[in-house]
Amino acid sequence: MEEKVKQALHNAFRPTLILSWLICVMIFLYPAAVGFILIRFESFAGFAPLTPVSFNLLQLFCLVLVGVVFTVCKRWHNSLLELPNRKLQGEQEMTWVFEHFVLRSLFIMALSELGAILGFLLFLLQATGPSFIFFFLLTLAQMVYFFPRYQNWERVVLYHLKMYVEEQVANTH
């Protein structure tokens, strides 16, 4: 049974890994767009230049927003990898665990992209490269931190499988 569960886990993990890589690759479209704008429109000064104080407040707001999203994602990520006390009842709930891993992992990866989006918007407003680079690097760090790892998934799933098998053995006696 363990081999069957490992195969199902592998089948659930593979598309998650592929989609996570695609999300990571997609964030490089933002620096490409920034480079294109800077090369194509040399005199680009931003669509809505702000006063330095307003722009700094907007940067601070964006930084706080990225921090909040990171905290929420970290909480979701940690709860995903915790070994809950809940006992799973059969293969149907194991399938639920796989679906839960896939959806939550992809949602976390997508939310991690927020920093690059905000950095790009700041660039479009003010045409400042350093703020874009800062938020882009924050995004890269978050994506590395939250990238799905097979070993973590396997540890949790095998724990649930062990609990299920122990319960089945206890019920037969």
C-alpha cells in the first residue's frame, strides 16, 4: 500500500512542480518589461510621478503588504507541513490530502509573486529601478522559500499512511 501511496503522491507532486516552475519563470517577465520600457522609451519618467514623500509612503505600504502576504503564506505553508492529529479515513481522504497540497502550494507560489507586481507598478508610476529591483528580489526570495519540496510532502503523507495502517490493524483485533 505504501508504494501505491508514494506513486499517487508522485503523480500529484509532478504537475505542482511544473506549475511552480512556470510561476517562477513568469516573474522574469517583469524585469524584461522594465528593460524593454527603459530601452524603447529612454525618456520614460513614469506615468504618475509623485512627490518623494508620497512615493516613500507608497513604497512603505507596498513593503508592509508584501510582509503581510509573506506572513500569511508562511502560516499556510507551515500548516501544510505540520503533522496534524486528524486521522484520515481511507484512500478518499488521502486523495484530499494530495489535492490540498497541490492547491495550497500553487496558491502560495502565486501569492509570492505579489512583490514583483508591486515593484513593477512602482516602476510604472515613478520609473525608479531600485524599488523595482528590491521588490523583485523579495519575490525571488519568497519563491525559493516556499517552493514545493517532495521530501516534505512525502514525510507528511507517509505519517498519515502510518496512522491509517495502525488504525486498520487496531480495528481488526
